Amino acid sequence: MTDSQPILQLKNIVKRFGEFTAVDGIDLDISEGEFFTIVGPSGSGKTTIIRLLVGLDRPSAGEILLNGACINDLPANRRPTCMVFQSLALFPHKTVGGNIEFPLKIAGAPAQRRRERAVELMELLRLPVDYYDKHVLQCSGGEQQRIALARALAFDPAILFFDEPLSALDYRLRKTLEKELKDIHRETGKTFVYITHSLEEAMVMSDRIGIMRDGRMVQVGTPHAIYNRPRDKFVAQFMGEVNTLQVSKIDERHVRARSSGDQFEVAAALDGFEQGFLIIRPEVVKIGSSAETLANRVSGTLFNDYSLGSRLQYQVRSSNDGYHWLVEKLQDEAYEGALDEEVVIGWRPEDSILVAE
Amino acid sequence: MRSWLRQPGLISALPVAAFLLVGFAGPLLMVIGFSFMPPRTFSLAQAPTLANFTSVVTDSYYVSFFWSVSLAAITVLLLLLVSYPIAYGMAKLFGKWANLVTVLVVIPLLVSENIRLFGWVLFLLKNGILDGSLKALFGLGAPQILYSVPAIVLGLVYVYLPFMLFPLVIGLSLVPDVLKEAAADMGASRLQIFREVELPLAMPGVLIGSMLTFILALGSLAESKILGGQAIVMIADDIESAFTFAQNWPKGSVLSVLLIAFSGALVFFLFRRVDLDRIIGRR
Ligand SMILES: Nc1ncnc2c1ncn2[C@@H]1O[C@H](COP(=O)(O)OP(=O)(O)OP(=O)(O)O)[C@@H](O)[C@H]1O
Ligand SMILES: [Mg+2]
């Protein structure tokens, strides 16, 4: 990530559909060469915002600046941006080559030059070159994804947008393509703006992540910052399964859990914090003998254990309030207790996260 | 009993098959048979001859063929120009109002074609509705196109509009909007989107509509007789007079056979050259 002047700036962007506000005042700066990912649940306005940015829709209010100049009134076909659609939007009546060359044909490049560039891009994206004359719908899902990316790269946009292009693919192929996309980003040095509803996917690829909820950007930061300092319960829970306790402040170092009345030590309470949530990730919770010396402890009974492949997950029912705690351990740290037996779990104050309501 | 007689499907199809044989294939075969009979005869039991085929050339029937083919081609071109915008509106813009347009286009079909064409005669007649109104309002009459080729073309375009419009509506609604958006996003202008994306993907509708209206116009008769007066003679007109007024069945048959062969060959070659599935990418 570079910290030169932002290539793209969003100033209080709003988009309404009739009464409904799909994007509700977004301010955002995206730097040149950055891989920025917008994450949010279904219906949070991700597609809507990207359509505004490429010019397929017009914002109801606010300004979009590209390299400092307002592009609100610039139609999509005159913006130096390009988008890979959720559905890929490949042209079914064209061959693989015809699809990839499309932007060059539109720009009036001679046939010879177009073909050279298409072959170059096919090699870059590891598409077999003899696919050039193949029909695009005869290609597999992963190949089609690469074709869509090649076509977008052929346009040579200043900013490349992706609307969940991998969501329809199976897990392993998605993982492969995520890495390839990251490589392409590095090789081309272009600015990528990526949409996904999977935070895991965002974590792998992004320089920065913006979390969207109900048309607003609730938190923007590096993957590390978002993972370790989620701004609120929504962001924390978005990161995966976490233990969440509703708490109120006792003093600067202690909070009390609403449901159990238990008192827990925290590293430091937030400024002006009165009540909110204590987030404890499953992987920081200790279980059994290693928990007994920790500052924060809860006792309960073990009522379930699962294998998650490389990791093990335990569920512990608190004896105080019946809360189901999640604990995760690596295989070699397995806890050997029997089901329905008493067990103690605990965590260090610095491993918990306190968020406001 | 033979096994095929026990199949309910085949047995149920028998009446229709028999009806088609007698009512459709029979007459067609007779027409083909008569085209090889000596002129002005009324029996199929005579020595076959090619006299009728040579007389098509010697008696200048190719002139009416020429008129039919040219007017059908002009009709198709005009219909494409007129129907495309309406079809686009119905497929993409009008929303629920598209149904209203459909009804408006379909309702006239409930009235006999001849009656509608006579309506046009009254409309276009010297001192008729158009001419008379213009004279009364502005003191200037309308150009007299009745009983000339333009009036025939007008009639053909009017009568066959639905047969072009509805295939086009279906063709255009098969074009996903997202593909046009993607094209625009990659820099395509409206014209380029039309040429590169919309038209190729709507091509099945365009071809079917064109084929349908071309063949209908090729065999049309009422338009040239009612709106064209004596201006020109189209091939269907010649066929009709051969069978009726001239009482020359072999002559009428030979013209029919040529017309059918021409239309058939056209459809056959067009659909062999263009693969509709391929166009819309189903294969
Ligand atoms: N053209 C439209 N007219 C009316 N409402 C719309 C329109 N487009 C989107 N919306 C609404 O705006 C909200 C946000 O939609 P959007 O497509 O941006 O969601 P998303 O975050 O991309 O979701 P997903 O992950 O499911 O793709 C949704 O509630 C949707 O119903
Ligand atoms: Mg979406």
C-alpha cells in the first residue's frame, strides 16, 4: 500500500431507491495501487456502491472524485474504471478471445494487436492459449472467472472493481483464485476494489478492509486492525464465531457480566465506556489446568466437542448463567476431559476485546 | 394385433394424421402433379410435360415474381425499422404498459384483413379521410398514393406488423441488461452496444420475424388488389387468376410450386447457415 494522494474519494455518497436508502452517507478514500475490500452481509449495499463508482447508477447525493476531479456526471463508458460482475457478464455469443478482446475492439485497436494482447492476458491468467477460439459458455466456472478478469484487464482500467466474482465457485477453487488475484494485483500494480461477504476472503487479499452494514461503512482498517480491534459487536461477530458477553463497567480495569454477575478483568476500559460487550475469541480461551491460574475464569460443564480438521472446538455450558462458551484448540493442545464433567475455562485480560454498544 | 396398434399414442394420432393427409398433403401433391400436366387440362391422368415451366419464362410471369420478392423484401426492411423501437420499448421500457400495447396490436387481428384494407382505402382515397381532412384544415391535400406501389407497401407493413413485432419482443427480452452494462463499463457507446451486444443476441427474434413476414408478404394478394388497384400484379394474384378466371390449373400449379420451392429453399438455407442456438450461446 502506498500513501500517495487518494485515487478515489467518496464524499458523503447516498443512494436512494424511492423511499429506501441503500447507501447512506459513505466517506472513503482509496489510495493508488491499493487492494481495498468492502465486506458486508447480503443487502448491505455493496453492489449498489460499486455501481455508483463505475457509473452504472448515479448517486442521489454526494461526490465521487477520481484523482481529485468530480466524476459524478461522467457516464460509465467514459470512466477509466471497469467492473467484474457478480454474474461475470461474459458475452455468450463470443468466443473466449472475442470476450477478452472486447474492450480493445471498442477502442478501435487493429485485429492483430488485439489478438496479441488477448494471448498475453491468457498466458498471464494461465488460460490455455488454444482456448482462444473456444466458446465461452463451454468453459468451466473457474475458467470463466479468469476470462472475465482478463477482459477487465484488457480494458486497462485505472481502478478495477470486483463484485463477488468468486462466490459461485467451490471452496478450493476459490482459495486458488484468491491467491492468483492477489498475485495479479501485485504484478499489475493496479488499484483493486473488491466486494465479498466473506471476511476470510477479505483477510487473505486486502491491504485494507471496509465493513458495511445497512448502507454505512462501520469500520475501515487493515485486516490486522479489524481483527484485533473490532469497533463494535457487529464487526466482531462478522469475523466469525466469538464469545460475546453483555457487560457494564465497574472501574477502569473491571466489568461485570449482565447475565451471570461475574466480574472480569480487562486490559483497559474504553474512554467513556459505560456498557457494551466483551468479546473473547474462541482461540484465546484456555481450558482445563492451563486456565486455573488465569485472572478471568468461568466454570461449567463440557457438553460438546467437535473436530474442525486442524482444530478442535469445545462447547462449555457456564454453571452460572448457562452461556455456551466456545473454545478452540489445535490438535496437539487437545483437552482430554469427558463430556458432562466439570471444567474451568479462562482467558487473559489482554486477550479480550471491549466494544461499545 | 400388431404391437404398434396397441400403442395409445399412435392410435390417438390416427384421425389427425388422416385429416392432414387428406386436407394438407393431398392437395399439395395434387398441385405438384398438375404442374406437370398439359396446359388447360383438368385431369391428372395425362402424359407429364414441362410446358408449364417453360411458359413461366415465355409468358413473363417472372415479372410478378420480381414484384412479390422485391415488395416482400422492402416490407421486411421497413418492418424491422418500425418494429424494433416498439419491441425495445415493450421488452425493456414500458413495464406493465407493454400489455396494453400488446392488446392494441392484437385487437385489429380480430377484424378481417380485407375489411381493414378497405378502411385504408377510405383513409387514403382522393377526398377521403386523410386528403379531405387536410384540405379542410390546411387547404392542402395529401399526396395520392392509393392504387400505387407505396400504398401496397403501406398495407403490407400494416398487416404484417404483429408478425415482426412479437418475435422481436421475445428476441430483445432475451438480451440480459447486465451484458449491456458490462459493455458500457468497458467503454462501448450506445451504437457499439447495439452492434456488438444487443443485435447479435436479439438475432433469433430478428431472423424469425423477418422470415415470417417475408414469406407472408411473398404470398400476399389482398394488399396489391385492394390498395394497389391495377398498379402491379403480384405472384399470388397470377396464381389466383390462373385457377379461377383463366381456368388453367396446370399454370396455377406451376406458379404455386415455384413459390413454395422458393420460400422453402430460403428457409432451409437460412436456418442451415445460421444456428440460432449458437447465436444466443446455448451451445
Ligand atoms: N434498483 C433497485 N431498486 C430498489 N432497491 C434496490 C435496487 N438495487 C438494490 N436495491 C436494494 O438495496 C439494498 C442493497 O442492495 P445491494 O445489491 O447493494 O446489496 P449487496 O450488499 O450487494 O448484497 P449481496 O451480497 O446479496 O449481493 C437491497 O436491500 C436491495 O434490495
Ligand atoms: Mg451484491
